[in-house]
Amino acid sequence: MTFLGGFLDRLLGRGDWSITLPVLDGPLLPNQALEEAETFATLEAADNLVASGKHLYASSGNCLHRYPESGGPGEVVEDYGRRVCALAGAKDMLAVGIDGCGVVIRGGPHDGRSFSEAEGRSFGAVTALAFFDADTLLMANGSGEVGAGEWRRDLMRKGSSGSIWKLDLRSGAVQKLADGLAWPAGIAVTGSSIVYLSEAWRHRILSLDIATGELRPVLEHLPAYPARIAPAYNAGYWLSFYSIRNQLVEFILREDGFRTRMLEEVPEPFWMAPSLASGQDFREPMQGSQLKQMGVLKPYATTRSYGLVVACNARMQPYSSFHSRADGSAHGTVSACEMGDDLMVASRGGGRILRLSAVAGGKSG
């Protein structure tokens, strides 16, 4: 019956074979909040953000940058030689994920402690970090097959080799908490043994009990690919996204022959796949609604890239959102964090750090 049910689903385009997408509605209703936000700093490929003390730390490529809370020019505090792919902060400490190398601790009592592998598996795709306490770090390894920078390849190969680990900074012990995840891209603590995870390629948020290893979905059928999760002042969370989902991409993910040829024969920037930015090269794939009509790109057009940050309550349920639509440029909003009363957002596709003034502390957008 399972085989027959799968055959009928594929024939009729339902179940796992459906390409119907959830709509942006309710608390996810589109607006122009990100597009209209203040530019705090221009930073090419702005990626991870962490507020620590009176400074904002941001990664770009191989470098870790530091900016004063009041704004103004930043400075490079370290060049790691390889792409910085994750950041987390605690008192006097930063945890830095380095693409292909693992995790290193900067500052504090565990300065210099590093983790690169465990159980014969390399930490080559660190996507998210979170301090559980001063001596314990939680880490998401997005894939066991590709690096953190190859997230599009992992999606288009329908990868599911991601894992979650607990790192003991005092002893160096490592414990695997979960495996078989489809690109875990964000992790956030709750104050108990439960932590929240974003599983990007399955478009959902999970809860993980680190004491028992039990996984449960708490937010499913998202219309976009969830990325990192940051804590909010009001005991809620800020959920950022790589890009919005697209019906053509959903269709291609179900067409194995076409997808395999695309990965082998087409340069990656021109894959029909989600992107952190779009409209930068005439060779990019487009659907009809992405074409300009009378010189205007409609904000509601189908698009490969998008900017989206969602405010969630303590139970990880959305109540407000901030957008940069198809006709905008503040796309690829892969990270966000609070700094005082302001929300800071890294637009990797737009090459800048945005400041949304006075939206933190539980205030809606």
C-alpha cells in the first residue's frame, strides 16, 4: 500500500509530490520594512551578527568585523583564512565557526579551545552556534557531505546529513544530540533542556530535548527556508530566512533527471535554485512574473531571492515580520540580533547591515 500510495501521490501531484506553497499572510503579510530600514553599515557579504557589550560583531568572508553600538566605521579584528560561517556570543566569549575547519573559542576562560571532528565525522559545515551555558556550546553541522558555503548544492541534492552536537568547553568532550537533519541552520536555547532548531530544507522549526534527544515539530510548512534563530528581549525569538520558496524550484526538486543534469552542466550562479540575491546577471533563470513589465519589476513577482525576518513568541509562533520584496535589494537576510532597542539584520545579498530602530523589546513591526 505504501508503494501504491507513493505512486498515486506522484501521479496526482499530492502529498510529498505537491508543489503548492503556503502563502505569506497573517503575521507574514508582506511589507517594505527591511527595504526602508536604516543602513547601519555597508559590508559585502554581511553574514553572522552578534551583539556583545557595546559592540556589534559581524562576519564577512574570512573576516570578523567589530562596530561600535553608536554606528560609524568598523574594524577587522581577525582574519581566519577561511569563511566565518557561524557566530555565538556569551560574556567575554565568542564562538566562531570556520567553514571546513570547525569551531574555535575567542576570549574568556576557554580562549583557544577548538573542535574539528567527533565520532569520525568532520565539523566542516558549521551553520549555527549557541551557548547553553558558560561551559557548554551547542553546534549545528548543516551537512556531512558539503561545506557551509555549499548550501544551495545541499538543497538541490536533497541532503539530509545534518546534525546537532553538544560541546563541553571545559573538558573538550563532544556529544551528538540529533542526526539525519535536512540542513539545520539555526539553534536557540530556551532556558530549559529544550532548544529550538531550524531545519531549512524541510521548512520547519523543531524542538529538541537535549536530555532525551526527542525531536518535535513546533512550526511547519513555512513559505521560506529558515536560517538562524536569535533570542529576543521579550523571551521570544527572531527567525531569519535564506530566501522564499518558489514553485518552479519545488517542481525541479521532484524531477531527478533534470536536477542532476542542472547540477552537472550549469554553473552554480545560474541554477534554478534559491539565492541570496538576484537580478545581477542576464544569464540568471527567470519565470514569467520575474520579467519587468513596462520597465517595472512588480513587488509581488515570483523571485529566487527575498528578505524576511520574523518575530516569534516564546513558543516559536510568529506574530510580526519584516520584508524586502521581489523588487527590493535587502535580500538574503541570514542573521539578525538585538542591540539595545534596535534590531540589526545582515542582508548578505544586499551587502549591508540594517538597523530597525525601536522594534526590539517585544514591539511589533
